[in-house]
Amino acid sequence: MKVLIVGSGGREHAIAWKIAKSPRVEKIYCAPGNAGISEFAECVDIKAMEFEKLAAFAKEKEIELTVIGMDDPLVGGIVDVFEKEGLRVFGPRKNAAILEGSKAFSKDLMKKYNIPTGAYESFNTPEAALKYLENSNYPIVLKADGLALGKGVLICNTKEEAKEGVKTLMLDKQFGDAGNTIVIEEFMTGREVSVLSFVDGKTIKIMTSAQDHKRAKDGDMGLNTGGMGTFSPSPFYTDEIDSFCKERIYQATVDAMKAEGREFKGIIFFGLMLTEKGARVLEYNARFGDPETQVVLPRMKNDIVDVFEACIDGTLDKIDLQFEDNAAVCVVLASDGYPEHYDKGFPITGLEGFKDREDCFVFHAGTKFEGDTIVTNGGRVLGVTATGRDLKEARANAYEAAKLVSFENKYMRKDIGKAIDEA
């Protein structure tokens, strides 16, 4: 089987690594890919939003399965384009990817179908949003309605901060058209947990839990990023919470989408807040999370190609999804200054230390080749993932493995998974 992966980050590297383990796969392509992905796939110079070029390439190379890793092409309708050309593709159609593409849509869906989430209101004009803030309780959360690279969420502690946030999103357009509509919602407190799932339109199979660290600095300080590290499983995601979510959230979301005429096939990522009143949905994503994928897939026992195909064919109920009884921790090595201003183009050394290792992996997020040298090419550069018998061992192994890699302006949080000690 020939497989095409669309994307270029750590998530796509983890997907490529997992697909390469399938005995069914003889050739992998990735568009556009990165320096690390090239170990498993032939990288193709086609951008993720060039749908027609990608579809033409898939037909030319007789690709039998295309896997869409990124949110932008999914929300933009790449699956519809591929299906129209008779190509087999894994991911939700445009009318289902709106689950991630519009915060207002997903909040309205949850309200309509009684899926637990925080109280909210949506606004199309800054004037209406500012008026609402006059009598709101603080802290409060402002979210850009559309895609914003995981950064379009502002937690505002005061009315003044919130007003400035409205200006940032709706007037200054810091996240472009994503801020044309904003959602203002209550600030919920508790543990955050990420739960990924496979969906075939009617059946949902839950993957192992994980927890992301979004803030740039230790102690959850600094700006929101695309993710500075993760661990899996979450010790805070108990059997009791799992039962509640299966009853009230997971299947309910799949059924709600189907009832709306938006049958969902692909990945639903549930961002949960474990509040005193129970689990609440913070957000949905319509694809694998990054860097969550980098700790979840190394623990997955199944041939991932079998699972992808079952989602497409509507036969997911026949899959026995299994995960190792271990733990994984990922520490992101970033360029100092991320997510704002940072330099790139620095040579990376030490990557050979991961060769043929089964207990630790390095997934490339922002890298490229300059001649034969791999150099930094982004804010998040690498995800160093290690496994262990438990979370404490995996955490120690991940930080030990992170020492193997060097590049100028290397930066990482020192407290990824520290919450494990409190469990």
C-alpha cells in the first residue's frame, strides 16, 4: 500500500513513524514534510492547502490512503476534494470539520444536545462584546471563533484586560479572520485532560488520555503556545470520569453531529476540564493533537492503518483498540523567544543518539535540511518523547533524552509532567 500524509509537524512525524510500522505499507509520501519525516517518507514539495495539486499527486502515484494531519486543510475542505476525485482519505469532510473550525458552532452544538460545557455567548461585533463584559464575572475567557494555531484563547483576569482582548481579536485582527466572531465563556478551573478518539460516523473508540502544557514558561506562566510538552496517561482521568464522559460527552458528540447531517469520520480530540461539578468540554479538535500524538501513538498497540481504514469504511466497531500498560512523556525543544520572536537556521546536533531506540523518540516539528545538515526551522523544533513503566520514570527518561540534542537558542520547560507528583 502507498500512503500520503499531509502536514509538516511533530504530529505528522509521529503519524509517519507509526504508519511505517505497518507491514501493509510499502511506500510513504509526505507533503510537505520536514527533515525528520524524511526518514520514513519521501517528502513532496506541495503545500497543505494546495488541494488540487495534492489530489493530482495522489492519483499520479496511485496512493491508496491519504491521511490529513493538519486542521487548516480539513476545515478548508480537502477531504471533499479528494473524495470527489475518488480518492481514499482519512479525515472529516468540511461540514464536519467545522466542529473545530468554529468555536461558536461547537458551543451551540453542545448547548443544543446538552453536552456539558462552560456557559458562553458569541459576538459578531466588538461593540456587543464590550457591552457584555460590563456585567461579567472575572476571570473570563475570550476565544477567536476560527483557527488560530492553538493560540487564539485569551484568559482575562480583569474587565480592562478583557476589553483589551476584544481589541486584540476583533479590531487589531491579531489572528486575522479567526477573530471576526468571538466566544466569551466562563473561566473554568480544574485539571485539563486531552482525550483523542477514532470515529467512523457512528462508532467512537477512545484512545488513552494525555495532558498538554500550553504555556511557554515554567509554572504555566507566559503566553499560550501550540504545546510545550505532554504526558500520557493522565492520572487525573479516573474510571469514574471516563464513564461519565462516555455517557454524556463522547458518543453524544458523535450522535449530535450525525443528527445535524454532519457525519464525522476521523479524529475527534476532546479538550476537557475536570471541574468540581464534573468533566466539561473546553474545545474540540477535528484531528490528532500536537504534541499529544507524540505520547499517545508510541503507546498504541494496533496497526494504525487498520484503524484508519475502519473509520473510513464504518467498521470501527470491529476494532479492538489497545494501548500498552506504560507511560510516555514528551518535552518540546523550542527556539528561545517562541511563540513571539525567535531566530532559526541553527544546526542541530545529537539526533543520532535516538537511532534504533525503542524507549525514546525524537519527533521533528520545525526542522529542514540545509545541504546535509538538519537546522531549526520553527518555534517548536523537536518533541523528545520517552516511555517508562510509569509517568515518573517516563518523565526522567524524557529529560535525560532531551540532553542528547543541542542547537543554539534551545529552550524547554523544566516542569513538564510535574503535576504527576501531585496525583
